[in-house]
Amino acid sequence: MSMIQLQGLGLAFPHKICFSAFNASVEWGQRIAIVGDNGSGKSSLLKLLGGLFDPAEGSVHASPGLGIGYLAQVQHGDQQLSGGQRVNRALSAALASASDLLLLDEPTNHLDADNKRSLARMLKAFYGAVILVTHDEALMDQVCDTIWSIRSGTIEVFTGKYSDYLAERQRQHASLEKQLSAIALARQNTHHALMQEQERASRARERGVKNIENRRWPTVKSPTKLGRGNTTTGRKQADIKEHKLQLLEQMEALRTDPVIMPRFHLDAAPSPRHTVLQISNGAAGYAQPVLQGIHLHLERGEKLVLQGANGSGKSTLAQAIMGAADVTRSGDWFTPPPDEIGYLDQHYANIDPDHTVLQALQSVVPAWDATALRGHLSDFLFRHNDMVHARVAVLSGGERARLSLACIAAKPPALLILDEITNNLDMRMRRHVIEVVRAYPGALVLISHDENFLRQIDAHQTFQLAG
């Protein structure tokens, strides 16, 4: 018996339709990854499966007595715990709840390498079923046997590893391009045939008229013979035009939605100082010091990576550099003023959930007119009215990350701090962020457990926190 049956399931919001008419089942022992662009409805689908809200279309039927453990994308709680520690605590709670089905939303967010490996081992050994929303390709390849891909308002089901799914997508794309090229060539040939037929028909009409004028055809028969020629020509042209229309319809049926790429970049504020950050014999913490013996020196144009296990104090150090009121610090600290630091934290605290997307940006740059605001948001893929006027609270994690970056980019900082920037980002945005970070001209502090990302950004320094 299936754990869950989905019948005609649909999901829509006031500003978009995510998917419709989805039929599927979740079986015991199955490992499913839900993939798709930011804002496609992945987290909402997970909530539908967990019964956290009712579907507007279709139904979700769970087997009686089914135990469900749910891990939300954003973990609240003790602010003195690191993001990774909070995720581990929530995972432990989900496992301790006698769950048969685990619904996990970005479970590797904030986790260090050791905790990611432990999570993969646990998920492979779990007796029930697991459904993940994740952008972690390594986790999907290690754990998952089924892919639910949300694209263009539908959900495609693929059986196999994520790497196999990507290979199949590439094969389909190549096949589609080949078909489109063949149809385009056929349309060109058909158009050429139509032009030739029209030219031949024009010459035939001219010859027919001259034959009548020169009395080569009997007068009584001439109009009839000329008419038969016109009818035959018209039928040929109609057939060619119909074939051309059929080819156009085939081409339109094969076309997929265009992939819109982000266009943003990040600038740094001009500064007469070359040294942006200097810490000597520093200490930072809360009631008790978490970090001691900090020595950092960062120049304009340099990238510094803060590394360490979950709970080692990376985010605490970032908060101390920001001058956060709840973090105490001692030693010699030279930092830019807080309003000259661009800080993307793990929870996107620089955007107000009650604001709309437009209001969030407007609060940072109130002097900008509507054209400038909309143009800037468009670079971050907030292009249509429904997205621009959507409340921050209804945005996905990846959309919030984009908006947080948009607000930082609107007011270039002297120092940029990015704390787990790749969390929640889809593959398209992740690739662009790597290019943007590599090209960033200012002083940059990066916190990340994403080893693949760190290999690509050409950091100048690494500061290891022992914890």
C-alpha cells in the first residue's frame, strides 16, 4: 500500500501558477528529490504532502496512522546556536517523532562537511520514505532514486539518480534543438516552394492572357482553361501554406519557456583607505567569549573565507565585525561603520517580511524613481508586476536571497559579508553568483560550507576557526 496518493494536485498563488494536475504516489522506502527553480513551488509542495495546508486543486491521501517528520527551510530558536546546530537539533526532533515519512526542506543548509556525510548515511539507512527539497547535487546522487522536477507549470517524474536526470535533460535538449532545426529548415524550404509556385503561377497567368489576346485559344474556351489553371495554382498554394502552418504549430509545440538569466553585479563603495578590516588580538562572544586571539587584515579587493565546523563561531565573528549590539568584543578592531557594511546573513534580516519586493528595495534607496527601482529588480529576476508587488513573506528562500542581494547591491558597501550565500539558490542563480563573487572589486568576507563554491571563487585568505 502506498504511503501517500496524489490526485490532480495543483498549486497556485495570486502572482503565479506553480503546477497543476499532478498524479503520483509515495511508496515505502522511496527517496524522492523535488527540484526546480527558486519560486517554482518546491517548499509549498512539501507542505502539501505534510498536510500543513489544504490544496486548492486535487487531493492528498495519506495512509491511516502515517507518521510524518517535517524539517522547515528556516530554523528559528536559540540565536546563540549556529545555523548548523539548529538544523541538527530540528533533524533530531523529526527522527525522534516516530516518523515513517521524512519531509526535509534544504536539510544541508548550514551543515559542515562532517554533518553532511552523517546526514547522507542516516537518510540511506532510514526505514521509511524520504522526500527532499534540496539544491545539494551530491546529496541527491547519494540518496535519491526518484526526481520530481517542477518546470513550466508541470511536474515531471524521473526514476534514477540526479546525475542521470541531468544527462537525460541534456539529451532531451539536444534532441529538441535537432527537431527545431529540422522544422526550421522544412519551413524555409516550404516558403521557397511557395515563392516558386507563386512566381510560376504569375508567369502562367501572363501567358494565358497573351494567348487569349493573340487568339491562340478559342474565345469561348479561353476563360475556362485560364480558370482551371488558376484553380490548380490556388490549390497548390493553399496546400503549401497549410504545410507551412503545420510546421509552425509543430515548432511552437516543441518550444520550452525561455530561460531568463540574471544580469546583476556587485560594486564596492569608493574609499580612500586601502585597509578595510583590521583586527588584532580580538575576542568576541556573548556572556562568555566564543572566539579569542583573532588576527585579521583585509585589503580592498581581497576575499577572506571564514571556515570552521558548525558552532565554531563564524557567524558570531561576522556579527562582531558588524558591531551587533548583542555581541561583545575586545581587542583592537578597525571596521567600517555598520551602514557601510553589506551583510547577507543566513536569514536575510535586511529585508522586512511585511514589505513588498518593491518596498524592500525602496527602503534602501528612497531617492530612486520607479524606473530605476524596476530596472534594478529586473536584473535580479523580479520582472513582472505580480512578483514586484508580492510580499516578502510569501517568497521562497532563493527569492529572498536574491532580494537581499538586490538591496545590498543598490547601495555598494565598503565591506561585503556573505554568510552561506549559496543556501537556497537554484543552479542558474548559483552559477551567476559565482561569477559575481569572483569579479567583486571590493573587500569581501565569505562564510560557506559549500566546498565546490569555495573552489571557484579564488579567495586570497582563509581564516580557520577551531571552535
